[in-house]
Amino acid sequence: MSAAPPRPHPVLAPLLELVGTWEGEGTGDYPTIASFRYRERVVFGQVGRPFLSYEQRTWHPENGTPMHAESGYLRVVPDTMPARIELVLAQPTGLVEVDEGELRDGVLDLVSTAVVATGTATPVDAVRRRLWVEGEVLHVALSMAAGGLPETQHLRSRLRRVTPAG
Amino acid sequence: MSAAPPRPHPVLAPLLELVGTWEGEGTGDYPTIASFRYRERVVFGQVGRPFLSYEQRTWHPENGTPMHAESGYLRVVPDTMPARIELVLAQPTGLVEVDEGELRDGVLDLVSTAVVATGTATPVDAVRRRLWVEGEVLHVALSMAAGGLPETQHLRSRLRRVTPAG
């Protein structure tokens, strides 16, 4: 229903470096579980509106079975410097998340203002996400407070750009 | 990274009719805005895990410019009859939504347990979503409480299946 990708909305200027598809590997740790590795793909898209779409999936690094997924949207608060950023997303584990923060010195640093679980999901108390691009590498770091534990490092991945910069 | 679509997870049996891509038209109404029409595409996907992915986009019916979007996941609570269903989703308007309900007599009837907005988003107090399939048509109805108004009919669309049943 849509033709060629439209020109990005001007408010997205601080985040344009993210647009595209990124793939790589990551590691997961948490005091309550065994450490694990994963393959990850992240896609940031734009359709000319003042937000980026965000889709993430992970797979087992050896057998390729699907592991995690999440999807949502990044918003830029107009006329803010450093740019204020909002992230809304959903996870098939039965969670939704609202994160807010800013892009400062090239690092997108977001902290949850709300993490809400469905009636049957395992709740999470808080999440902090940091993303930054170095050359053709997107770094992703996520720490989490859950199960009575304070904010603790949980996920760390390094992804390579697999589509041309947007 | 994944090959052919895997066999659906058994817990998804009550929702398999939804899997695929649906397209059609809808109308929007609310006491505070002018009525509008839209083209809509909805995709329900599965990757062998116990959830369906959900992606929705709408476009202006005449000029094709993107309007709304939302994405998230549908979960089935195992061993429930009628099937208890949970929906988590995010919207680029800066909202996340947790809906819960059940599939009864072919109608998926979900009511929000939480709608959370980012700091700059326009809040919504409550949402009710109903989806049902009649032959090759997916019916979508959404009512909403916002701006001090009680739950009021907001969106109504009829979508035709454009991919073979999953």
C-alpha cells in the first residue's frame, strides 16, 4: 500500500543513524538463571511519521530456534537538546514497557517509567536500556530489576549493520 | 535465520484462524473528532512459540499516507475453556496496552487492564477490542474511554484474508 520509503520526519534527525537492519550476537546473564548466548536481529524503520518502528528477535545460536521477541516504537520529543526519547514496546512474555530518557553524547539511555505484566506473566520491576552506534556496530545493553533483585546487568549484544544507512 | 514456518505451538489452537494477512477498510468515530475512513492491514504471525505476533497499520484511503500503527503479541492461557486470551501491544502515539479477555462463541473479546502513556502522549483511560472471523472476513471493533468520556465506539473495520489460512 506504500511505495518507496518516504523522507524521514524532521523530528527523527537525532535517531536516523539507527534506521536499518542490524544482526549479531549477544549474551544473557542474571543471578537467577544460567548464562546464555543468542543471535539477534533488530530493525528500526520509518514511514515519514514522527516515530521509528522497532522490531527485535533472537534465536538460539546453534539450533536457530526462536527465543525472545519484542516490538514497539521510538519517539523523539520535539525541540529538546539533548534529545528526549520515549520508547514503548510489547514482549510476548506478556509485558509492556514505557521507557524514557535521552540521547546524550551518542548514547541512547532509557529507563522504564512503567513495566506492566498480564495476569499470567512473570513481572519485571524496572528496565534500563542503552543503545549506541560505533561505526557499523550497534551496541545494546539491558539491565533489569526483577524477582526482588535490584537493577542488574542482563543482556549485552553487538550487532552489525546489514542494510545501508537509512 | 529461520527456515520454513514451524508447526504452530499447540496452545495456539483456538487462535489459528487468525494467522495470516488481512486487508480492508474501516471507519473511525469519536465524539471529540471528525469521523474518518482508513485502509487497514493486519498480520498475525507465529514462529512455533506459544504466542501470535500482531502487526497493524492504517493508511489514508485516498492518498495512501500512513496513519495509525500498532504491534504486539497475543497469548493463550493454557488449559482454559473458553480460552482466556491476553494481548500486549504498543502504539506510536506513545501508548502501551495490556488487554485480557476470552474467546467465546468465536468472538475474541478483550478489555484493557492497563493503558500507560509516555510523558508526552495523550492518555487513554480504557480500551475494549473485539475480533471475530466470518468466512474470509475479519471483523475488528474498538471502543475507547478517553478525555473524560465513558467507553464509546471508536473504530470498526472489515478485513479480507489476503494470504491462505495458516
